[in-house]
Amino acid sequence: MSYEADRLPSSVEPTLTEMTEKAIQILKKNPKGYFLLIEGGRIDHSHHENGAKRALEEVVEFDNAVAKVNELTSPENTLTVVTADHSHVFAIAGYPTRGNNILGLVDSVSNSELPEDKMPYLTLGYLNGPYSERVNLTGVDTTTNNFRQPGCIQMSYETHGGEDVIIYGKG
């Protein structure tokens, strides 16, 4: 599957939401009910590449798929559970000002919030993964699909995190 951020308007590949809708249309014909697992696996793939924009676009598409489930089913006879099987070492840096572009550089409000090297830093980052060299991002468009947030610890790919994940339920 293509990343949502890279999807062309002319694409014939269905979105996760479209696949969810089709699956429910087929499965709901079973009088005994059904079990449907929908995975937003491209979220994970993009995080492993330190690709925050693509990962966030995939989260939005996954949210759209969950909304489609809610639209096509009834909470009286459907149990919907949404969770993740793990987290990632993905974080928001402090102290961006309110309204700061989430994919952009931190708009520091004082010199005490600047790194010691005085170079700008990203709002979003990864604890580890590829692209760990500290570079001056002044003038760099950090909002493109192909931009990769640097990892603090050099690794060939970003790893999973260790914190607990939330489980949401309805129905």
C-alpha cells in the first residue's frame, strides 16, 4: 500500500477507509456476525523510517477508517476496540509556541530555550533511528513527504518504544 501522503488523486488503490467500508459491506451479510481486524500498519512503517509526516497522515487515515466503522455499525451490536501493539520513540520537543507548525522548527521564545549550538531544532523527533547527524536546518523545508526527522542515536531504523499503549472501546 502506498502512504496516504503520497497518494495521487488518480490512484485506483483503495484507501484504508474504502477497504474498511467494503469489508463491512461483505461481512455484515453473515447472520452469525463477524470479526474484522483493521490495521494501520503504514503508521509503523513510516515511524521506522523517521518519517513523521507520513506517519501522521497514516494516523489521520486510520481515524477515518474508525469513523467509517462507527458510521456503518451500531454500538448496540458491535464492539469496537482501537489500540496499538506498541509505541515508538517519537516525541514533541519543548518549547514550541502555540500554533507552531508541528512538522516545522521550534519557534523558540527565548535564548534560554535554544540548544547550545544555537541551531534550530524540530518540533518532532525520534530518540533513535537513521539520520542522526546534527545539521543546520535553517531554510530547509521540513514539511515535505520525504523529510526525515533525525534520530538522537544512530541506528539503521527507529525502534519501538516501551510505554504502555491505550485501549479505547465502544459498544
